[in-house]
Amino acid sequence: MVTVGLFDSGFGGLTVVREVKRQLSGANVEFYGDNGRAPYGPLSKETIVGYARQILDFLAGKNIDIAIIACNTATVASWEEVKDEYLFPVLGVIKPGVRGALATTRNKKIGVVATE
């Protein structure tokens, strides 16, 4: 059975947890909501990368098979930096979100609302 580790700067990533459970029924899920340091938006890239590494290290200790950065801000700020640092794949949520949005629009145009 696969174990998926996910983290977000708060509880928004629980929507990703729900989708993981829907698509991978029977998967074990480890979720870390970093509410104590939220929001990530006003933080520097370096700070967010540091937080991502701390949380991924914590999740690695849970023997996960794959990690998902279930936070748009953390994905943008840290994914490129951390994706190759672990023995398990590290995914973000931006590309899948864009693909999903493009698949549902009729004119292939989407609007984006994001953290500053």
C-alpha cells in the first residue's frame, strides 16, 4: 500500500487529500498543515524553501512513497529547489491544477487568482 505525504501552509491542502483518497483508495495519507507559520504569501522564497525542507524531512520520517506540496505558494517557491533532494518523488499542485482548469474551459482561457 502506498503512503502519500502532503503539506500545506494551512488546511486548504485537505482538498488535495480528499482527491488523493478518491483516486488512490486504500492509500495511507500523512498530512501536515503548517498553520503556525501561515500564511506563506508574505514570506521570502528562502524562508519557504526552508519550511518545505523541514516538512519534507518530517514526512520522510513517516516512510512516505511520494510527497505532494499541496500549497500553491510553496509549490511555486520551493518545488524546483527540493524536487530532487529526496528518495521519493515530490510533486506540486500548479501544473495539475492548470491542466484541470484547461480541460474544463471551452475557450482554453483561464483566470488566475494568487497569493501576492
